[in-house]
Amino acid sequence: QGVTEGYNGTIFAYGQTGSGNSFTTQGVVDPSSQKGIIPRAFEHIFESVQCAENAKFLLRASYLEIYNEDIRDLLGADTKQKLE
């Protein structure tokens, strides 16, 4: 809720490979009861923005993966490219 009030928000998933991070954050589309944290958070944010009156919003999102000390932008044009 704080995101719609102007605070930055972060969803941070941490765990060993194969422990279910991807499923927890992304989930699956069908059935909708198995949607992950990210789609649920986006739905909530966009519903709040649509209902807000007399307010303007700028939404920015990044989706990063840190694996073996390499950082990759999963929303970038080249998801294989490592960031510095």
C-alpha cells in the first residue's frame, strides 16, 4: 500500500536454486489461485492507481536476477547481458 503513497517498494526472493523462488514470485496464470507475488502486487498497484482521484503516478519496475555473483536485468533487451 505504501507504494501508492510514494514510497519505494521491493520484492526480494532469496534461496537456493530449485527451492521455489520462481514459482513463489511468478506463479502460473491458470489457475489464478496460483499466481505469484509479482502478478498479485502489480494487480493491486494498478487497481489502486485506477481508483485514485486527483493524483498522477509514475510507475517504474525492474526485475533483476543475482546468480553466482552476476547481475542480469530480466526486463532488458538482452537478458543474458551481465550488469556491472
